[in-house]
Amino acid sequence: MQNFKVSPIGKISVNEDGMFIGLEPRYIPALQALDGFSHINVIWWFSDFDNEEARSTLETPQPYKNAPAVMGTFATRSPVRPNPIALTAAQVIDINLSKGIIQIAYIDANDGTPVLDIKPYTPSFDRIETPGVPKWCSHWPKSLDESERFDWEDVFNF
């Protein structure tokens, strides 16, 4: 089996001024021409869940109301998974090229979370016009924009 080496390119910063991705200095040149993209895909590490127990948990009891009684990890967005990798589409507010800082509107990551990679969100590759979802979650919002106004507290069992 092949071993993979993954190294963070930066980290998430959450403070009173907002949410930011701060790049390690050597990765700042990789920001060239990112300006103009309204959103990015942020690939990050669920570092708070990187332990043997979380990595070996493959099923979870009903994390969402109306969902099946038991769900496999790959059917959830849980941080508990074999490889604690996360993906979030984030709106870009500002890019400070000289400092290597991207201000984003929101990310579901904690302060200090390692960022593994950033890719521009491009509708031709990232958007699915008519995605299919199971009936139990078909009432969930159809977009990130709609999610802002959705009562997610009424969805989760935790």
C-alpha cells in the first residue's frame, strides 16, 4: 500500500474580525490569479477528531432526524471518519496577496484548524444542477445561500 504525505498549507483563524485562512509564507505565490473567484473549496483536516477511535468508527446511530437508524460514515458529513478530511465551499470576502490571507464568510472549522488545500469553486466542475438525495433529507436547503436561513437545530440529533 502506498503511503501519502500531506502537509498543511496554512490554518484557519477565527477571531472578532471574522474568519480567515492564513497561508504559510512559502505557499503565498499559489494565490496568484485567485482573485475574481467568489468562492473557494477549502480542504481541511478535522484535527480535533484525528484519533484511533474516530478513525475506526464506520457507523453512527441516526445523526439526523428522519434518517435511517444507523448510517455509514460515508453517508454523513461527520468529522468522525477513517481519514478526517473535510471540504467546505466558502465565499471569498477578500484576498491579501502580500500577507497570504484569505478572508472568508464562513467555514465550519475551529480556530487553528489545518488547511490542506484550496481550489477555486467553478460551477462547470463543482455545481450539479439536479442532485439526488434520499427522501429523509430532501427538505434540506438546495443551496449554501438558503442554508443561512434554515433551522439546522431541527435536523440534528446531537
